[in-house]
Amino acid sequence: MEEVTRKLKKMLDLSPDEIYHVFCLALCVSCIDGKMTEKEGELLTRLGFGLGLTPQDIEALTDNARQAIKETSISDVIAFSLARLKTQLTHEQLGAVKQILRHVAAVDREILESEKALLELVQEIWED
């Protein structure tokens, strides 16, 4: 796990704010269908560790993202994170984040329509 963490952190080279938005988008992908499966939860935890987060950081980011969704909407949170990352990340970093989001959507071996629609939105907004 330590080697994966180093590789992911080095490849993405994200600021704490960018990590929050990547994690927030991954959380949205995993719960956009109204539920989060055990596999999705495990993958989010592994992603958090891969981004260099502690268990406490992961819990705090999850709470913050869920609170933001509750106060606004999942669509608003997704739109804000997509726009924020688009202005801050390089083309290569955006490509890596797209791969992460596709992996989160596919963890259950079935990409649901709501997840597919979100991935298409990501592709459209972060178009090459």
C-alpha cells in the first residue's frame, strides 16, 4: 500500500484543496445512485490512502462532502468540484482523475446509468 500511495501522490502531485475535490467527486460517483456499496466504500478508503490521507482525514473529507451535498445538492457539489479542478489541474492530471472516477464507477462490475451520466459529464467538461 505504501508504494501505491507514493506512486499516486507523485503522479498526481495534488494540493490539499485538489485532493478534497478529487475525493469529493469519487464520493459522488459512488453514491449518485442513492447508495454506497461496501466495495465502493473500501475503494474510497484505498483512494484516500493513495492520496496520502489518514483515516481521520478520510472521515473528515467524507463528512464535509456529505454536508455540502446536504446543504446544496449532489449536482452542485459535482459542478463545483469539476470546475475547480478544471482550472487547477494539467491535462495529464485531469486524465488521471478521470481514470480514478471510472474505476470507482466500475468497482461493482456494473456501471449504472447515473454513474455513466456523471462520467459522460466529466468527459464533456474536461474534454481534451
